[in-house]
Amino acid sequence: MYKKILLYVVLATAMVVSAACGSATPAGTLPPIATGAQATTAPTTAPAGTTAATAAPAATSGAASTPQGTSIPNTGSNPPSGTPIKIGISLSLTGDFSADGKGFQQGYQLWADTINKNGGLLGRPVQLDIVSDASSPDQVQTNYEKLITVDKVDLVFGPYSSLLTKPASVVANRYGYAMVEGAGGAPTVFNRGLKNVFDVSVPVIHNLDNFGQYLLSLPADQRPTSVAYASEDDPFAQPEIDSLKAIMEQGGVKTAYYKIYPAETTDYNPIADQIIASKADVVAIGGFLPDVVAMQQRFRQQHYTPKAMIATAGPDLGNDYLTAVGGAANAEGVMIGNMWGPQLSNPSNVQMVKDYLAKYGGTPDQINGDVAEGFAVGQVVQQAVTKVGSLDNAKLIAELHSGDTFDSVQGPVKFDDTGQNIVARVILFQWQGGKFVPVYPAEVATNKPEYPITPWQ
């Protein structure tokens, strides 16, 4: 999914050795991950502008600081004490982005739980002040204005989506606050000259590139001949679709259909019907969970199964996606580009997956990918704050721009001068038999891509 790919190793040494030796993980299986005790606690939602979550209780052991580039250890030192460090966050707990917003809420809270169990931040407990923006760009500005000027939070974390990160980062910049975020990777977030916004995830313009590279690598007699593209008019989704379209056309694959539809669209059937009529071999949807689910439902109703299908968002939402689409059989073969999967075996990710399952229950494949993005935001801020030994936002911004590399559950993070993560790598994931598995590139894949897709029922 790349025009230019910045690589990093994201899977365990054992997986790499296995691939190098010509062996592979059996289809539909995952590397062993400890699951812990299961619980059913769910995040609390809140009306726009109201508090949704607060601090996790401090535990009885932990470390007051962590060396940069490492995960948070439990060293057995004193629990956090003193005045809580308040971190202000606006999330989409209702509205179009609510599935993503709730995933971020879980990720942020899980990070807060983890750091408070391990000595806190600078030895002090962390308290999250989360308010709902109802997926509204206007409300997100109001929320951060209040969090900074009225609630006097020490730090802020970013909201969900590029659409909301753009106005939110302007507010944070006005007051000199760093805004580290995990879901605002659109080009338009970083072309405004702001020096306070940092995305721990991959720049989104590359999210679909190696999907195109995979398709073009197929033998000539298997390669698709046409693609249908449909994208919401959104700064996150459309750049990904346009990048894939350029790659496929340069590879000689014709465009059977191309549509950019308004973000306010609620009836997706006419668009889906036009895709079906195009008889395209491959479908690429630039949108979010509601768009993707509605179009997939229409495809099934009309008995249309493309040879391959990818979306910019939705299939990475774990159980939220499976439930919305009607079960694993209806998700079969659908792909997405993502930095993170539950089987990534860097130590902090293994621990996060274990802690998530203990707190929220379920299986690794059911974890919403936004959980990892939110957790990674907390990890990077923790390492940077520990390095400078201060909550001073000017010092924090300087450290994030220093060229240092930070560790996260998604992999390494290093920012360029615009705040984009330049060491991130996208992996192509696919739903196979109810499992969310990495399938490309080969050196990080546990399963071969399913192509063509088994016809949906």
C-alpha cells in the first residue's frame, strides 16, 4: 500500500525466522497471546460536553519513571501520590464516529490504568477528563477550549478522526499545548504549519498502497482488470482512495467506477448499486463503519461478491465491525491497511492485549484497533514527559521534535518536522474465518491472502 514504505519490524523474531525458513502459521491462527481473566466492564458514554471518564485508581506498586523507548515496567517502587495530572480529551462517544470514539476511550483508559499501577507519571497519578464531542467539529473546539481555559488540564490528547483533529489542534496550538493523537493522519492536518500536533500512527495517504502492490504482484492471469472506488468527501478517506487509484491505473488496471459522495450521505444503496453495475473485480471504499456496512449489506442482497474488497475504516474495529456486518461470515475476505493487530508481539502490545481482555473480555480479534492507537498516544507522551522531567508543554513539544524514537504497542514512533510518524509501516490485514490476520507483506504475514473472496451468502 505504498508509494514509498518506511519499514519497521512489528512481529516477533520467531515469526520472522519462521517466514525465512519457508514455514507459516496455520491459516486462521494467531501467535500465542496470554488472555488473562475476562470481565464485562464497558466504557461509559456521555452527552456532548460532559465528563465521560476519570482517573483509574492507583495501585500499590510501580515506577515513577520509564526510560525513553521502553514500555512501562513494574519495578515495585512506591505508588503514585500527590496532585493528579489532569489530561483533557474530547472523544466521539455519540454520532458517526462513536464506535471509534469508544475504542479510543478504552485505549486511553487502559493506558491510564497501566501507568497508575506502575508509579504514575512523574510519580503522580494520572486523571483523564474525557468529554463527548458528538462527532462534531464545532463541539470539539468548544471542548478543548473549556478543557484548557476552564478545567486547566495539564496535557491534552487528541480526538478521533482527521476531521476533528484539524480544528482541535488549532485550539491546542493557540494555548501552546502539544496535541499527540492517533487518528488524525490526513495530509491536511500537517500542511498548515502547526508545530504542536503529532500523530503516532501511519500517515493515512499510504494506508491502501500495499493493497495495490499486492494485487499488481499477482500472476497476469489472476490479476484484476478493474476497480470500483467510492469515497466519502473526508480528509482521511479520500486521499487513501486517490493514492490507490493512481497505483492501480499506473499498473494497467482500469477504473470501472469512481465516486466521491458528501459526508452527509445516509442512503448508500444508490452508490452500491452503481458499483455492482460496474461489475468491477475489486472494490475500494473510502469511509467509516456506517458506509462500509451499508454497502456490504447491499452487495449481499444483490449477490455481488468482488474478488477483493478493502476499506479505509471499519474492518479494523474488531467486534464492533463483526456485529454491525452480521457476523464473521459476512466479513470474510474483507481487507484493511493497519499498523496494528493483536498478534503483534512486542512486549508492550502483548501486555496491553492481556490487560484489555482482563478488563473488557472477548478475544484478541475482537479488540477495536482504535484501542491500540489511543494506548500508543499515552505511551509516547509518557516517554517524552519522563525524558524532560516536566509537564511544560513547550518542553514536551521540543522533545517530540527532537528526533528521538519512542516505543508503542503499534511499533516505533519518530516524528518529522510536521509531526508525522516517519518510521511507521502499514500491514495488510484480512478477515479469515472470524480471525483478523496479517496477510501482506510476506515477511510479516501469518496467513496467505484469500483471493478471490469466497462468495458471500
